[in-house]
Amino acid sequence: MTKNIQQPWRAMALMGATGTGKTTLALDVAKACGSVIISCDSMQLYRGLDIGTAKVSVEERGRISHHLIDCADISDVWSAQRWADAALEIIKQENKQDRIPLIVGGTGMYLRALVEGFAKIPEEKEGVRDYFVSLQAEQGTPYLHDLLKQCDPILAERLHNTDTQRIMRGLCIYKSTNIALSTWQAEQEAQKEKIDCPVFVLDVPRPVLRERLAKRIEMMMDAGWLDEVRWLKGQDITELHPALRAVGYRQLLMYLNEQCSREEAMRDAITATRKYAKRQVTWFRNQTPNAMLGDAEKLKQAMMEKMKVWT
């Protein structure tokens, strides 16, 4: 790879379900190849959400540079596009230094936004989201969907009338720019920058993963996860904030709100986490058909070989 690097920009993605061991494998590859790690996790962005998101330790972050972890206050909600914008800039900076960054995580939609491209959509104007959050609380999501039909019928047709997050996004963009989100997205192909990013998906046998997830949640509780959830409960954020709806956090919040017992919250958190991992596995199998699927040893060898070819 030369100093005068041209598109496509290059990165490597290690993805997989929660609890599969991506962090350990990524650290091994990054240390061997002199790479930085870009977190592809929608919850690890937020400061304060440490235990429940299984963030890599501060000590390991001191040894290997990590990006897009602890980069936002809990009140600063990020979108897939915003993450992809930030990730692309890091990839460019690393490529210009003859380095290939590792993208590591389980948020497939974020990776898709980066690899498949995204239109340069302006930021939402201040106060716009607050308006629609209030409206949603008063009238409900189907009402917002009806509003979206009026300003962006193409997007509305794609979305179910209970898809609060995406309906809200469409309304906020239209209110902020006076241009439909679907129009911005239609310009995506012409505006996107090309990225060569082979995807490696870490696979763990389902029975092993189920047992591992149960033990991990118990360890998180021992590490003080409930205090972290209690802190989150005390923050001044809307009920629609993704952190309040995140797997595990949502179940423990029900316990803190006296809607269930601690034992029920733990049981439900384990069940929800297992279901979430299953959805992740299905997503990566269906949405990343060209990815290499395998165990840690197989993927480590393949990733190292690819690094050698590129560098």
C-alpha cells in the first residue's frame, strides 16, 4: 500500500453476536498488525454505559487505540449515519498512515451505513426531535406515521406504523431540511465513497453461547451493573432513548421501577440477551452473504493473511 492512497478506502470488519469473543480476537489481531480498533456498537458510544455494554477495559484501550467508544454523553443520541461519518474519517486517517483499522462490534446497521454508503444528510435542527417526541407521547407512533405519509410517502411505505425510531428520523429530517429523507437517500449512490471492507463473522455454537451469555450477565451484576442502570434511570432523557430500550438495561429498569422482582429481571435479561444474540446471528447470515464465518482461530488466520496482502 502506498502513501498516495486512492479510493477505495480500506478497513476490516470483525462482527458477530454479543458474547462471541470478538474483543479478545480483535485485540490479538490489532496487536499483531499495529491496527487501531473502531467500535461498531450503538451503546458503547455513550459514556457511563460500561458494564452492561461489555466495553473493553481502560487498560486494554491504553495498549490499543480504540475509537468511537465513550465519545458521547448520554443525552447526545447518535444515528447510524453519524457513526458512519465518524468511522470513515478514522479510516481515511489510518489509511494515509499505511494502517488498516479493524471495525469490531455487533451493530450490523452501522456497518451497512458505512459500507453501502449514505447521503450527506444535514443534522437535525435544535428542538425538532423534542417536538416529535412530545407528539409521539401524546398521539402515539401510528399518528406520526400518518404525518410521515404526507411529507415522505416513499419512506412511510417502507416502514411499519410502529417503527418509532425510523419514523421519527424521517419526520425530523423533513422538518429540519424541508426535503424528504427518501430524497436524500436517493442521492446516496452518487455521493458515497467506496470502501473495501471484508467482513469476518465470529461464530460460536449456540449451546455454548447461551451458557456464556447467562454467566456473563451474572458477572456483570457482580461488577455493579445494577448501579449503572440506577445511574441511567436518573438521567434526564426521553423514554425513547435507545439506552432505555437496550437489552438488559430495559429489564433491570423494570426491577428498579418495582415492576418485577430482581430474580425475574435477571431471568428476563438473560432471555432477552439470548434472543438478541440469535437475531444478530440471523442478521449477519442474511445481510452479509460474502462474509467469512468461522471460529476465532480460523478468522484470526484469515484476517492476518488479508492484512499481509494489503500491507
